[in-house]
Amino acid sequence: MKKVAFVTYNSLGSEISIPSGWHDGPDGRRALLLQNIKGEGSRQKDGAIGAEKRREQICDLWIELQKFLPELDHVVIYVGANGLEFAITLALQLPASKVTFVGCNCGLAFKKDIIQVAGLAEAGWVLCECGGHRTMEELYLNFMGTGKLR
């Protein structure tokens, strides 16, 4: 894999220290990072935001992603409780072999069932902490350093 997108409606890492956009690594590797940097989401002090706001965030990120889909080798997508179904609907535009979903234990059986029913059972799956901040950052950093997600 030479070009991978990382898409999350949260942000990568404990702080928003890695900006959205293209990042170049060694050996011609490139990563497209699309994240929510508005401060909304799992770090919001007054609790989680609703499914409709998540849908808007995912849609905005996906519009940006679609510009680059033909040149990408793989897409890593965070799927949480509120944005799950819409993110999976959008992922149907890709072959399952080009997708890795990242999600936590919350509603895990439901998430996996939705992915299976959608015909994406062959997609990769990475279990993460709630919000996926640390795991998405680790996957990104590992790809940039080694060319592999794990």
C-alpha cells in the first residue's frame, strides 16, 4: 500500500497535533488524514453529539475523500455508535478489500452485523478504545513508518 486514507469524525491522538490533509512518508508512502478538528465529538464536555450531527460530519469528510478515491490503495474508517450506519453506507462505494473499519466494543455485535449485511464482511476490522483517537493515530503512524497498518 502506497496511499491510504484515514477517516474519522473524531480526531487522531490525544491532541489535534496531526493536521488534516496529505502527509508524505518514506518510500513514496502518502496518507490522507480526514478528521473532525472542530472539537465536537467524543471529547466534548457536555457529552456525545447526536446521530444527525455525526451524519453531517461524515458526509463532509466523505465529500473530501471522494476527490481522491481513485488514487487510494486503502481506506481506514472509524465507526462509532452514532455514525456507524451512514459510514458503512458510504463505504459501499469501495471494494471490501480496500476498507478497514476501526471500532470499539460498544455495540460490537451490532456493528459487525451491519457490516456483514452490507456485504463488507471481507473488510478488515481493528478493535479500539471508545472514540478511536489513540488507535487511529497508531494506525496512521505505523503506516507512515512501515507501510503497514499493523
